[in-house]
Amino acid sequence: MNIHEYQGKAILKSFGVRIQEGIVANTPEEAVEAAKQLKEDFNSDWVVIKAQIHAGGRGKGGGVKLAKNLDEVREKSSEIIGMQLVTPQTGPEGKKVSKVLVAQDVYYPGESETKEIYMSVLLDRAKGRNIIMYSTEGGMDIEEVAEKTPELIFKEEIDPKVGLQGFQARQIAFNLGLEGAAHKEMVKFVAALYKAYDATDSSLFEINPVLKTSDDKILAVDAKVNLDENALYRHKDYAEMRDFAEEDPTEVEADKSNLNYVKLDGNVGCMVNGAGLAMATMDIIKLAGGEPANFLDVGGTANAETVKAGFNIILKDPNVKAILINIFGGIVRCDRVAQGVIDAYKDMGNIPVPIIVRLQGTNAEEAKKLIDESGLEVYSAILLKEAADLVTKVLS
């Protein structure tokens, strides 16, 4: 589950990570009041106006602006709030900005130069270990750094049996070229950051940039956080941070029906039980000359209600020209699934696209007979090749 920058920073702060302080605003008037409060609390004459959407690259898209006085705060927050922000991570359609974070200026002059650092904590699935990935070249062009100068990207593996060790935090600070107070601050920062990642059951904490200020403080200027949805039952306060407006409405509806759905760009909707079977089904669709329009896993208990919910969700996509239902009857009997398809079809009335139902497993023959004798415009198959041939037929 993705959350906004301001929410990620709140989590970090609760674990002792120093952050760039800020206040969320939904209107330009609130942004002005936030700037006044930051001046009072942190003596910040300048503020940064930052669009709050679930995507990176906001600065390149015009979603991050510096305001040097209250008039500029009002003007620049007015430009950002309500805009359709397009970044490399949003796609060409972009995302509408409904709120901004008014943040304190942390790039103030001092005894030393400021330094931007990249740092993230994530799971290396191949090794089964968490890693801290970091670079001296933080900022907006980190993707280019990774592509052109990968030697500037460092990794520190964390043994799950013992957790982050002190020498590892010191090694990170050393590799970043920090000395004195900045070195000590970074060691504390890394330890607190890893503790936050581990304790919140997150799948990603990305801070870009981590800033060494001109007076050698280390703080998080940004925070991209992805929480593991499977662990949210342990963190009900974090579950409440979910912003449904940032998610695809169809995926939200599918989640409410306990369906695993991801929208794709093709023309054949698919409804399957099991993630592995779903991947194989999408391959079959492509081999048959179509393109999968979605990933939809109805789980192990496909019945009339789940099938109906699946139909409703798939048919919201105007690009869908056919639907392939591919169910393996292991946990659930094929004839029960077939009856569920028939009941859902009759309950919904006319379905405007061809439906291919491939059922394999327990009572597959009985299921095919039910479909064939239903009188509905539904094609039945038992073998996967039969289903592929039917997909080719209905698309031609």
C-alpha cells in the first residue's frame, strides 16, 4: 500500500528519524497559514510547495516549487492544487493533485555545503535479506546515476538473524564521505530508518534525497513508503492512511469484493483462480492473437457472487472484446463454478461480449455439459488449447 510523502515522514519521525518538517494544505489559503506556522515554529522564511500524489519525479513535472514569500506561497500552491501532474511514474494521463505539503526550507547557508544523498531500504528477494541501498549522488537524476554510473550505488545486506549492526551503519556513513558530526548523525539516521522499515512491515522505504545540511544535520527531505498490505492487520493506524482517490477505482471495487485485480491494456478479459494460472492464461491469450485486458484472480471459492463481481469489473473496461474464464477445479468443483457462471449470466442479463469458459479438474465433464445445455451464449472448453482456439475464433 502506497502512502503520501507527509504520511511517510510522520512514520519516520515517530521512530526518531529527523525529517524536513511540513504541514499539509488542501487550499491556497491553508498553504499560506501553513507557511506562517513554519515561520513561527522553525524560522523558515522560504518554504517548498510539494504536490502530494502517489508517484515520484514530481519536481520534473512541476509539482515542487520554492516560495520565498506569502504571495508566492498563495500563487504557487494555486498552480499545483488541482493540476493534472504528469511524471515519469504516472504515465501520460497524470494524476490530479488535491493537496500539497508546505515544507520548511532546509537548504539554508552555513559553515559547509549541503549534500544530497540517495537511500532506500528494501527486500532482496533473491537473497532473502533486506538491503540498504545508497549513493552520494542523490536527487532528481538518481535513475540516470544507476544507469550510467552503477559503481556509485552501494548496497549493505542485513542478516535477518541479527538485524542492522553498528559497524554497518558506520560503513554506510564512511562510504558517503561524511566526517565528524555529519558522520555521527548519519549513523543515527541509518539505524532509525532501518528500525522504522522493519517495525512497520514495509516493503520499501525510499528517501531521495537524504540531506546533509550546512550545519551537518542529516534529515529526510522526501519519503516514499510502501507498506505490506498483508501485514496491515498488525498496523490498523497505518491502514487508515490509505488514499482511495490515488488508486484505480476499478481496483478499489475489486478489493472490496475480495478479488485480486490489475488493469492492463488489452482486449480479452480474464477471470482465473490462482495467480500462476492467471499468468498462464495471459500467455495463452497472447498466443491466440489477443492481449490480456486484466489480471483477475477470484481465489479458490469461485461462486455465482464472485463470478458476477468479476464480470462487472471486467466489463467496466470498454476495450474488452471477449472474456476468458479459466478455472482449475481443485478446491472448488468445476460443476459448481459452471453453475455460478450460469447464475451470474442470467442475473446480469445480456453480456455484450463473447464468454469462453475453460474448466479443468473435478467434475470438468459435468461442468461442460451444464454450460453447453444452458442455452446461453457461452463457449465451453476443457483443454487449454481449446480455449485458445475459441479466443482466436471470437476475436476474428
